[in-house]
Amino acid sequence: MDPTDLVDRVRSENNTELSRLGSSKSLYADTEGEMEGDAVLAALADTTHHAAEVFEGWGEPFGDAADRERDHYADIAGELDAHEPGDRPALVESFSGLETEVDRLGAAVGYTLVAEAKASQATGFFTGQADPQTASLFREISDGYETLRGELLDALEPHDDLEGAAAAATAVVGAAYEEYVDRLESMGINPKPVC
């Protein structure tokens, strides 16, 4: 399995989860039912802030990932009057306990898949809100995750055994999906149909 195969495998094995994490219900879960612009911005700002902190703490080769998420946070939070980061979302909390570089790289790849799906949905949300400037911001952020994923895959190239990386990526997607399901069910909403 090479790095490209890893992404294909994670996407294939988590196709349903990633599809639902990229749906409007995902934003509904992230905002706990507050489907307003500021709530969407705050939820996605929280994610980028906490991801940047973790990537920064991991050191190299995660410096670019940390810088990119810091920039994303600044851009998203800049759309708000003020923002104090809340609790870590499960997407980032799932990084806890990862010790090896290959596992951390895999987790970061999984993170980009989920974050890209959420940013794409945010693009659609703000387009629907007749806010083309913010929609364009999230379009750029979504594209940035594809670029970051390419950098992470390059960093995985020297590693022979990518099974751990694939498992870590899937665990990240799974943690984000479990939180999505739990939040929707707590609001009495069926998490399964995509809309």
C-alpha cells in the first residue's frame, strides 16, 4: 500500500461516514441546531484552532499543517466580532495518544478528509445565505486541505508499513462521525439520511 492507496482505501471504507460529514446535517450537528452564519463560523473556527495546537505540538513534519490551520483560524475568526475557542471537537480529540510519526500522519490525513468535507458544506451554506465572500473563503479553505493532504502523503512516502496510518485515519473519521450521530440523536434527529 502506497500513500495514494491509503487515501483511496480510507475514502472507500468510510464513504458513508464522509458523505454524511459533508452534509448540511453535519453543520446542524456542529452548531447544535443553530444554523446561522456566526454559529457555523464559530464551530469551524474551534476545529481549526485546536487542530493547529495539536499539529504545533507534534513538531516536524507538521509545521506546515500547523501554519495552515492557524491561517484558517485567523480567516474564519476574522469573520466574527469576537471568538473564544470552545471545547475540542471529537475530530481533534481523536488525535490523543498517537505517538509515532506514521500514526500521526495518518490521523492528519483523516483530518483533512473530514475538514475538507465540512468546508465544502460551509461553502454551500454561505452561498445559500447570499454571502459570496464567506463562501469563497471556505472554497479556498477546502482547496487548501487537498494541498495539505498531498504534503502529508509526501511525508508518508519513506514509511514502509502504512497500516497504522490507515487505521489512524479511519479512527479520526470514525470519531467525527460518532460525535455527529450522538449530537443529532440527542436533538431527536435521524442521522442517517443525507440532505
